[in-house]
Amino acid sequence: MSTSNNVGTFSIQRQGVERIWWPMLRALRDGTDAMRAEGALFTPPDWRELRDRKVYLERLSRTFLFNAYDKAVQTLASKPFQKAMQVGELPAPLDAIEYDADRSGLSLTMFSSQLYEDRVDRGFAVFIVDHVRTLDDQGAPVSLAQELQMGARPYFARIAPDNLIACDTQVVDGREVVTHLRYKEIAYRSQPDYSQVTVERVWVWTMDTVELWEKEVATTSQDPVEQVRLQNTSRSGHALISSQPHGFPGPGLPIVLVGKLWQRPPLLNLAWLNVQHWQSSSQQAWALHYARAAILRGKGMTRDEVEKGISLGAGAVALSSSPDFDLAYVEVSGAALTAGKEDLAQIEARMVQLGMAPLTESSGPQTATGELRVDMQTQSDAQRWAEELEWAIYRAYEMAAAWRRMELPDEFNVSIFRDFALVAGRTGDIAALQADATAGRITAETYLAEAKRRGLYGDDLDPASEAELAGSGMPEPVATPDPVGAPS
């Protein structure tokens, strides 16, 4: 059995993003425990803490993450999926993908939302268009008709960015296509003695084959012989378990990219601000811990009086024979705490703005005469990412059809909801629409339809029937509310 020490080694590109970007994004998304575990990487100690680690760990244990980055990623990832994806009609078995995309019960809408979240968080997403492999009793592939009868069909398999080891691509006809893919997964194997072994599996897709490599990396067994065996196994690298043709009949590999591999994460500036907030809040919590505890100051006491101690609390009386005796609490003025509070508030306001930035619409490309194209006058980054995902899912359906030696119908289409930027970026239009409707420049139905698109009314509102019921009278213009999440 062949072994390899390189199959599980990160590619140069993966090593590049692991230097600082991805560890920071992982820690921010995993929360307070992960940020504390990173220690000095994101919470640098001061000169006193360098000499006394207990002091540093005490401050670290009092630091809690204000998780603006994770909240922004989840909010942005939910926007295109406020409504279910629209998928054209397809014959069996391709029609089953819409309702069970990964053969684990995940609908295409939910599966796509995971891909979109990867795109927002890391800048790209990767998934495989695989097919259930079926063989007859002699080990030969069965016919397409037999596969259909057995329920075998194409399905989508997402590769989490953190599991990606290497991914080589080439540009073919202006499109980046995958030529080599390696990714890992963790499995757990129970032993006869009730111990458990952790197994790292590496899947390798080449232009011709799919390989499976395995390496045992941990065990719960207390047997010294088993522990030594595991150490030897780990040093010898991954072992090749299987290698077989992937059988994809289409051109290239059935692997789809969303976004550009290894690019700068789109919310990286927000992530850095979140780390800055973590560090500032750490110092603020530390200072507040000590500033809230008043210091007892006394003078004029004899040594005997000091050694006997002083009773404190309600009804207590402190006496001394010294005429200079004085006893009082001293409290910090709080000026530094106020400055720290203001610093945190400013960082939080900037984080809100950066988190909302991908929803802000921007002008589209111009024509040769300098006029904005009507079909792309306004589009936010989040909308462009949704359009990227639309095309990726469409290409995935093409690959699924290729598995079945089929072609997609000409009228087939995939549609993802993309009007969400209007809700965040154009609520200021409501006042102008109301003024136009009141002056008679637009109809009540047009006003209701446009206001509905901007999130003022619910999806169940029918502008035509509502305008007919309301007549020609329009409400008085009202103050435009601030966008949700905007800083006060």
C-alpha cells in the first residue's frame, strides 16, 4: 500500500491565506473562546503581562467578543434567500436536486445559502457535482435505466473552505475551471475495545480519477501498544485506500467555483475593525474592573491599630488615638474610562457601516456616450455575488445533466432573489415617491409597487387591488426611517 506525506499538505495559495486572514476570520466567527485561544496573536500582552503570565490570563478571561463580523456575514448571507430560489422545470432525476440538493435532505435554496455564506466570508465557494456510483453484481457499471430505477442521480457536495487543501485551475474559454482538487474530512472509527480512532481522510480529484487517502491521527485508547502504533502510522503519512475513474462524461471536472479562489475576503476590513474592538474592549474591561473598586486610604494610625485591622460596613466605627487620623475611600475620576467608552462606540459605528456597505447600490458601467446603462444602473456588491451564484448553480445543472447524458432545456433558468439592496439602500426614495403620488405624477398603484420593492410593505401586498380599494387619496408624507442597523 502506497503512502504519502504530501497529499495532506496545504498548497502555496492555502498557506498564503493561512498566515493571518483565515485564522482571524475563523476566530471571529467561532466567538469568544476562539479569540481567547489565539492568545497574543489578537490580544498582545503589555510589558507587565510579559513578566507575569497570570496577570495576562486574568485580563484575557475578562474579555468578551462583540461579534460584529459574524453577525454581518450571517445578515448578508440571508438576504438573497428571503425567498426560495426559482428553478425551471426539469425531467427526472434532475428535478430532485431542487428539493434535495445534497442527498441529505438539504433543499437547493438552503444549499445555495451555504455557498453564498462562504462567498461572503472567504471570498469564494467550491462544490462538486457528483453522482451516486452504482455497480452490478459483477462490478460493472449499470445502465442509465437501471440507475434511474435504483434512484441513483447527480447531487451537489459543498467543500467547506477550511477543508480545502489545494485547488488548481486553468482559464478555458474565459472561465476558470478546476483541474485538480484536494480536500479533507474527519471521520471517527470505533474499535472492538470501545476506544475510538480519529481518521483524517483526503479526497483527491484529478482529471481522470478520484483517490481516497487516510491517516489515523488520534485515539482514545489507553493501550501503550496502540498509542505507539498510532504514532508510527501518523509519521508514515496518508495511506492510499482507493483509486478509481470518476467517470464524469463531460469536459473537465464536475467542480464549480463561486467567486475567485484565494482572493482577499470582501469583509476583511470589517474583520480588522472587530479585532481592534476586541483589543480596546479588553483594556476597557480590565480598567473598569479596577476603577469600580474604590481604594481605602487612611493616615494617622499607629502600628498597633493597623495590625488589629479596621471594621468596615454599615454601623462600623473606626477610632484612633492619633489627632491626625483620617480614613476615606478614593475613587478614580473616570476620564480614561469615558475615553475608552467613546472609542468603542466609534469602532462599533464604523463596523455597522462596513457591514452594510455590500448592500449599498453603486452606479453601473457607462455606455460609449457616457450614459449609465439602464439595465445596470444600480447594483450592490451583494447583488453581484448573488448573480455569480446564479451562474454557478446553472453550470452545476449543466454538469448534472452531463452525468445523465442529457442537455438542459433551452428555457431552463435559475433565479435568486436580488431586490434586497433596495431595502437597505433606497429607503430615502419613499418620501420622493409619496410626493410624486400626491402631486399626481405617478399613480397610487405605482407608488405602492415601488414602496413594496423598497421594503415598506410586506410581500403579500397587491398594489393593484390595494390602490383600487384606497381610491385616489394618498397618505400625508412621513419622515423616512433610518436603514435597519444604521448607527444612531
